[in-house]
Amino acid sequence: MATVLVVDDVAVDRRLAEKLLAKEGLTVFSAANGREALDFLKDQQTDLVLTDIQMPEMDGLQLVQEIRSKHPAVPVILMTAHGSEETAVEALQKGAASYVPKRNLAADLPETIDSVLAVATACRHEKRLLECLLQTESRFILHNDTSLIPPLIGHLENNLKRMQLCDENGLIRVAVALREALINAIYHGNLELSSHLLEQDEKLFYAQLEERRRQEPYQDRRVHILAKESHHEAMYVIRDEGFGFDPATLPDPTDPANLDKVSGRGLLLIRTFMDEVHHNNEGNEITLVKRCD
């Protein structure tokens, strides 16, 4: 049976909400203000908080922020009165899950509670399930379309989060490395565009890029991505369908003489942010490995 904490400084309103929730078969507790609510949440497991906005001691907006910070798995629903609409919008932006106008409490509260609890319960069950997840593996084949890179990286970042492989800063660093490797595979691998051209004439570089995306043999080439994530490490293999290059000819990106060159920046970021990086002999495939922090 789900547990709901009702927070309202007006006793009549609080009892009305309690009765409506009890009729739905929920276990209901109450608090007269935000401070009492936070003290309650320290000791009692609660599935959902239903709170008024305008209260002494600590108002609903402050309570939403505190719960979001200290109890992020507990959703908060607001009870809004006339004149509190602006604060309610701010509270929703700060992390509240939904709201119910007090004047429609009897009609709207049960459905709102049901819908938010259903989502919250599913999220908690998924979290428990993901604790059992040992490894993920995915394969993608991308066209030479850089707009596909951000959603792909977002998907791979979510896999890293599930595996708890690195912190937020680590996620950003992995994302930057992946972006550079994918851009290289499209620009320099499949489309055979030169880094020197980018240094000399950026407008000509991007004009040639758009032209080659519509020309044979470049337009039919694809980028192949293999991603494997576990609790210990993540491995990404990115292969283009270009002619490749001799990896031995790559300039050392850590050499101070090469730091300001466009051509070496991506490789420097990749090597700095990943724990292991190597190319295949043909030079059209790069493997990136990130180990657990």
C-alpha cells in the first residue's frame, strides 16, 4: 500500500485531502508545514508528498527544492490556490511532479495521485532491475549525418549511468571523446576531407563536406559503432568505410608544437579522456576504452 504525506498549514484543507486519499486505499500521514514534512521524511519512507504552496516556516516551493535535494526519488504534487499560480510554475520548474487546483481537489486528486505513483513505482522497479544488469551491448550504423551524433551519445551516456561507471564529469569527458571520434569517422574517414583544408579555409571545407555527402562513393559510406558497457569498463569501436590511413603517421597531439593545430585537437581530447585508445592496421577503426573511476 502506497504512503502519502499531506503538507498543509490549514487543518480543514489538510483533513479534506487526507479523506480523499484514504478513500483511494492509501496510507496517509500529515504535516503542518515544510519543516515538519522534512523531519517526517528523515525517519519514514514515503512514496509521495502532496503539499500546499503558501505555508509558514517553509513554503511549498522551498519544500520541493529540499525534497529534490535530499529525497530525489520522492515525487511532489502541489495543491494550488488562486493567486499561487506563478509560484506553482516555478515549483514545477524546480522539480515538482504535478499539481492539483484546490478548488478541483475532489475531482482531480485521485487521478493525479494514481498517475504520478504509477510512474514513480515503475522508476523504482527499474532501478532495482538495473542493479541486476551486468552488461549492455549495442550496434549502430550511421549515415554521414552529424545530427545523429548527439542522440547517439545521449543513449550511450544513459548506459554508462546505468552501470555507474563514472561520475557526471566523467560522463562529459566520455561524450566529448566519442563526439570527436565520430566526427573524424564521418569527415576524414567516409568523406575523405583533409584537416589541412579546415585549417586553411573553413568555408571551403564545409562546402566540400556538403557536396561529398551527395556524391558517390562518399554518400553510400556508413559509420559502424559497437558499444559494450559493464560495471568495470566501457569499450567503443568506431569504424568508417573510407580507405583509412597509416596510424604511425599521426602527429603526437601532446607535442606543444601541435597543440594549436586543428588536426590534432580531437585526438588529444580522445587520448586524454579515455583510458585506452588504439587504431586498427588499416586506420579506419578506432577503439576507445573507459574504465571504472
